[in-house]
Amino acid sequence: MLEDTALTGNNKKALLAVLRMEQLAEEGHAHGQGSESLAAQVSGFKYSVDRRGVVLFTLPGGGMIRDTGKEVFFSANDAVAAEIALHYGQKKWGKAIQLEGNRLCRMEGKEQKRGMER
């Protein structure tokens, strides 16, 4: 019910973020991947939303992913969280994403245009 006027802009963005993460869990199950699949690593995630609309996902394995709206951060030194964050970022922004350390953001400017030419 995104048309519900009781939802603030931050609440709508948080709801979309949670739906993206649920899609990651469902897509892996739909493809019938093994137990160590992306879906198995995402299924059962928990989330919380702070008053600024930042969504914090806690993965079953203990890793964390934080979506601030303009950036997505993930637990450093956690390969599973990094992989899930990358897939999540692609759902959010498409393939025009940039990875710097444990931070993902949308590619902007010349880098994005260069990527679209290929």
C-alpha cells in the first residue's frame, strides 16, 4: 500500500529496501540453488529502521548491511555480507554501482556514462 498517505517518505523507502532484500531471498529459492545459495544466506534476515530512515539488515550468519539511501555499507571482512550487499545494490541501482572498501554507491558522472557506452 505505497499510496497510503500515513506513510512518510522515509517509511516508503524503508519498505522498498525490505522488499528488495526479500526478493533476493525468493529469487534464489525459485532457481532451486543449493543450501549454501544466496537465498539460504539471506532467508531469515532481520531489519530495523532508525528515525532518519536508515535500514539496518542483520543476516542470519551475523553480517550486517546498512542502507542509508544514497549508500549501502556492509560488514567489513564478511564475504557473505559483501556478496549480498552487491546483489542488493544491483537491485537498487542496476549495474551502475561503485564499490569502495565496504561501501557501495551509485556511479555518477563520467564513470556512469562510460559504463553505459559499453
